Amino acid sequence: MLSLPHFVPTPVFRLLGLVPPPHALVWVLPTEPGVDSALLVRPVPGRAFVLAIDVRGRRDPARARAWTAAVARLRERYGAPALLLAVCPDRATAAWAAGPFATGLGSWPSLSLRPLVLGPTDTPPVVTAPAASADLATAVLAALAHARGSRATAALAAVSEALRTAAPETRAYCTSLLTAGLGDGPASAAWGRLTELRRTVSGGR
């Protein structure tokens, strides 16, 4: 599994009402159908868990069903608690993504999924490179949550600048997650320009 140095998913701990750990070991898991990314996170100190991340820009009931299946598979495969983080760039989608999404018959839910949700009202955008470098995971996730906001380009520019000095594995993962999560639109176009500029200035990195 690919290790991600200096990539502590701070927003997840805050959404859980926990104090973020000073350090965490993070690995990228193989591609999982139904989500954009899956990570194995081992806080130091703390118990390891699987974190599935999916970026949603609109309501999608079929995707919600896929979330439930993905979380169940990840829990079984890795033998660790599994969480889903839905990152949403607007409040309406964020409210929908909070669920719960139940699977069952009639009034009997045999399985119920409650995603963690990070929307534009849950975290401010990180718009300076030093702040993005200090907490890259927060900067990346916040940029996705604010992709439709007025400060989207500033947030993406801060991340792009911070990635210049990030470990190659972390830089590749963040670039891939942002490219997939931004989809189409102005923020995606801005990210494409910033990525190309960074690679030109940094000799392909």
C-alpha cells in the first residue's frame, strides 16, 4: 500500500468531535467501487480505521446505495471500523448526504449508513500556501468543499503551491483526488491550469 507522509485527515476527527492526533500513519487502499478514494488511517495514538472519501455535487440515490456496499466491503476486507466522508460543494447536497441511508424491508432497517459530511459551512477555505502546507489534508478537502464558492481558485492555488514541497506520494494522491472530485466546471479548469503551471515550473512534478 502507498504511504502518505504528513497527510492527517484532520477534518474527520473534528467531525467526530475528537481532538486530531499529532500524527497518523496513512496508506492509500486499492480503488474501491462506489467511492473516490479509500485510506487506512492509524492515529498515533489511537485505533486504526478505514476512511472512504467521495465527492458529490448533487443528490444521487444510486451512489448512496453504492456507499453502503463500499463501507460494508471495506469493513470486512480490512477488519477495521469503516467510515465514509462525503465532501459536498453546496449546502443542499451536504444536507442530503448526511443520510441516514437505510437498507431493509418496511420499517425494519437491516443496515443504516450515516456518512460524515464536509460541506462549505463545515470548514473555511485554506487560501494561503503556508497554511495549506501545515495541514494539507484539510486544505485539499476544504478546496473540494468550496469548489463552487467565490474563493475556490484561491484555495486551489494554495494547495497547488503547497504540493511543490510535498512528498511525491502525497502530491500524486492529492492531485488525483482533486482532479476526480472537481469534475467539470470553472474550478476544474482552474485546477488544470494550476497543475500544468506547477509541473512546468517544477520540472514535471
